[in-house]
Amino acid sequence: MTNFLAFSTGGNIVKLLGDQLITNETIALVELVKNSYDADATKVEIIFEHNPNRIIIRDNGCGMSKSDIENGWGKIGISTKRNYTITPKFKRPILGEKGVGRFASQKLGNKLTINTRHSENSFPIQVCIDWNLFSLDRDLSSIKFPFKQINKSLKFKIGTELIIDDLSTYWDKKKIININNNLQNLLHPKDKELGLFKIEILASKYPNLEDEIIKVEDLLKLVPFYIKGSVDTKLKDLSYDFIFQDHTGNKTKSNKIINLNRIISEEINCGNFNFEIWCWETKRRIMKKFGIDSSDMTILESLSGVRIYRDGFRVFSYGNPDNDWLRLDQKRYQKLGVRLSNKQILGLLSITKQQNPKLIDKTDREGIVDIPEMRLLSEISEIIITNLEAERQKYYTSKIKPLDTESDSIIKNLKTIDNKVTKLSKSDNIKKEEILEVKTELKKAISSVDTYFKDLVEPLYIHASVSTVFSVPLHEIKEFIDKIYYLVKELINEFDKIPKKLMLNMLKEIKEHLDSMISVVIDTNVVLKGSKIEDVSLKYIIDYVLKLYDTELHDNKIEIINEIDDITIKSRKNQLVSIFMNILNNSLYWVKCIENPEPKIKLFTKNTSDNKVIIIFSDNGPGFIDPPEVLTSPFFSRKPNGSGLGLYLSNMLAKRLGGQLIFNLSKYEKLLLSGASIGLEIGD
């Protein structure tokens, strides 16, 4: 004889699906508002009453019939919405389909009264539910609540009204204002503008809540940076329009298409989506020029983050202040001043059920299930942010001076002053005018040293990969300058009071600090200039660099076309290696970024008319989409994790070698591949 097992359900399953599964009051209200939206309502009111304490949620949607309640609302896990993809009246995409959102009211209070009416010809229906009755020791089927018809004379309109009593929390003004701002951001701004669905928060105790709503739309019109575009996962690209607006309101527009072949595959596809992002600066004195004061900045920062909207409805909690899901702040600390903070952008990503069917909500409604498709969406979003950072960085390039090659003259000037101080320290008759003359010359020389390190080297200081080279000398230089200025000031101010022996000792101390500072500048200059000049075989150097990348080239099936002639030049070997490695690194990355059955990198040499040689790197990747002055500026990169220093340092080293990087190689067009090409022009 075969026995059969039938599952039975304890009453507490309802508690699990409501009070414990819904994480907070905001999510609970969002779920109930979604039900109104799916019911084709054009308006939903959320009313907070304080005498008695209760919440009323009222909409003008299609309401529920007796059959809807018995066969739909009253059955756990069953959603009549699954039979439809759009609503019958307004053809809206259905938001709820799991059949558990109805239990969200438990998070708000223990008692629920439902008043609903389906049509003018039907009677209103009322159901009263006490969630406290759903306990572990009772079978679910034994817990029953009668529902009844309400007299038509009560003039109950078509729609649904939820009355929640025995509230789980007290709703003061601050809490209501916070929930109001959250719900006002529930709709995508573009959908909100259409006015087809309105959410209104009312409170009998606080009549002017409308005045407390944070209105950000006008502020966003003033911020300097804006990017808007779309991702097409079939074409495997993202396209965008970028707008820079200066403080006078003048706008500069540009557009780009970025290939995403490197990360999108046939197996993992998150689907197409649109995006728009506003970006501002964190320094209030800068934003003040744009008409945004300190209080406005506080508003912007309170609404910052990258949000996700599905079919016009926000997916929580992406974009909340405590949810930096793209790890922007973490990355920013790696490149301060270049990477964007989560607090200086407002991003809106728009997905749909139709285009993004695999991106489904977690059961607790707090985010999207962590699957490969969601991770791909995150990765593409990071690429979008990287390109926004790159576009923004263009407008700061002009403020960063190119590395000065005249450090030798700085050393010469310091040595001249050093000699004067040496003579004074040995003099029997020191005059105050001589100290003043030294001060004047010191001021000029130290100013040039300070400028050299701040304007020319300090841009590298904030990046971890080069900070060890420059952070120590920069710190030492500042200390030497402070000590020298202090001693010179004391000599001048106390000239008549300082004993001669002490004065000579102070001058000797100044000389020691000058000697130390000269040594630091020389050491730094050596780092920048590199090894000694010697005969260097270009073929040998290229072969050496290519050997370093043997494994990567082989694993990625990248063909190297090496047509480097056996030419010997006088140069610095280690700096040539650095330049070639930086250029090759770029090519290796970008040839893998497009759908390329035969990735190639070609290297060849050409002699110029002025007895120089050009070493050319050419690939069949996507090519450059930015001008040379931008490509060679510090920290500019379109790689998600790029330092933005490769071409900058290569360009700097090329100039130190008496050469230059060349991007206009049209005269060699027939020899170039279809992607990016860079030439290093160099000679004896």
C-alpha cells in the first residue's frame, strides 16, 4: 500500500512573507503603491492620521471583485497578474507577480481593513484582517476572516482603500517627510513629468508636507556635467551624449560610441538599458559659481547615488546614501581628485521587464538577484562612470602643466645662492643688505622649486603606483623650504641682536638645507631622466619588451607583426623600455575589447627627413576617440581600472629623450592597421 504525503502550512507563513520578509516601512509602502499602479490607478493617497494613529492607502484603480479576493488576493503565492504582461486600461507593464506583495502591510501595522469596489454596478466589499492571529501553532486553513458587502449608499468610489491600525511605529514629522521624499523618487523623473500616476502623502497633524519635498530638478539644470545614453547588448556597444556646462551657462556637447565586446557574450546578456547621470564638484566654492550654494549641495548629496528603475519604478535600495553598489568611493581613494565620489553624482539606469527579463527582484524586494547578468550590468555601469570621469577630466587638462624639462636651471640657481651663503658664512663683516639680497634670490629660486614639484610632479603624487617615487622628496622639499624661510626671517628681523657666531651658524644651517634641497632635486631629476645615454639597438629593445608579454600574447591569440629595423640610436635604455611597455599595454587591452577574430599589433620603423627615426605601434582595436592632448594628460583613461598615467609618462619621457609621441601618422596610412596608432619620434 502506498502512502501519500501532503504538505500543510502553519499560520506563521503569512508572518514570514510579510513582517519578516519586507525589510522596512519604505519597502512595505512601495509594494502597496505598486499594487495601486498595477490596478491602473492614476492617483494613490497615503494618509497618516494621528487621532487615532492609522495609515490609509487609497487609490482610484480598478478595485477588486468578490471573485478577485477569493481566488486571487486570498491565495498565497498566486498572482492573477502572471496571466498578463500589461494592465488592461493604461497598458502599463505589470510590476508585481510573485503574489506576496499584499502582505507588506504587516510591516506597518497589525490590523488591516480592505474596502474595495470593482464597478459602479457592484457593491463595495470589506475585509478585516488581524495579522496577530497568524501564529505558528495554527494551521493556515483554520484562520478565516469574513468579508462583507458595504451599503452602496456610503458612496464608496471605484478603487481600493487599505486602513492599517495598531501601527508598529510612531510616525512623527521627520519620519513622514523622509518617507515622502523616498516615495516621490519612486517614479522615474520622466514618468513623473507625464503625471499619469501621482503619489500624494497627507498627514492630518502636518498639513504643509508639500513644502517639505526636496525638489532637485532645478538644481540639476545647473550642474556642470551630464551624460545620457544607451547600452545595446546585441550590437555590444554603449553610445552617449556628454554635455559640459560652464558657470555662465555655455554648453559644449560631444558624443561617443564605446565597444563592449570584451565583456558581453552570448551566454551572459543583461539586456539593453538607458542611462543618464548628472555630476557636480564636491568643493562648495566651485559650485557657488554655478549658482549652487551650500544648502543646495546638501540637497544634491542627500539624493546622490546611482539608482535603477524598472519600467519607470525604482528598484530599492540602489542609489540610497548607504548603498554605494558600484564601489565608487572605494575606487576614488585610489585616485583622489580624478575618480568620482558616490556623493557627487545622481545616476538613473532604466531597465524593463521586456528588455531585461533575467534581472529579477530578490524576494525581500531589496535589490536584484545576484546572478551573472546583474554582475554584467554592474560592470557596464562602471564603464559608463569611467567614461564620464574621462570626459570630465578633459576640462581640467589645461590646468595641469606639462612636466618642465628645465630642472637643471633650477639646480643651477640654487647652487648660485648656495655659494653666496657659503661666502657670507665665512665673512667677518656681514651686512644686513647682503642677507636681504639672499632673501630676494632665495624667494625666486624656492618659488621655482615649489612650482616645479607642485605643478609638475605633484599630479603624480596622489596616485599609489608612483607615490613612492615622489612622495618622500616632495615632503622633504617642503620641510627644507620651511626651515630656510624661518632662518632667513630670523636673520633679518633680529639682525642687530644676533651675535656674530650665532649668525654664522645660522648661515651654515641655511647652506646645509640648501645642499640637501639641491640633492633632492638632483635625485628626482635622475629618476625622471633615467639611465645614462648609450648606444641602444631598437630591435633588441623591442624584442626584449615583446618577450615580457609572450604569455599574454599567446593566451589571447594576438598576432605580432614585428617589422622593426635593426637601427642603433643614442638614448636611455630603461626609459625606452618604459615607453614601449606603456604603448604596448594600451594596444593589448584595446584589441581584446572588440569582436576581433584576428587581433593584431604591428610594429615598424621609418626614417624622417631630419635624420630621426619613428617607431610606430599600430593595432586593429577600436582606435582613439579623443585628441592627443587629452590622451597624454595625467589621469585620463577610458579603462575602468586604468591609472591614466601610461601615455602621460610616455610622452614626458619621450620629451626628456629629445623626442615626442606622434598621433598624426596619415603619411604612413597604407602601412597602418585599422585601430589606434602611436609613433615615437626620436634621434641622436
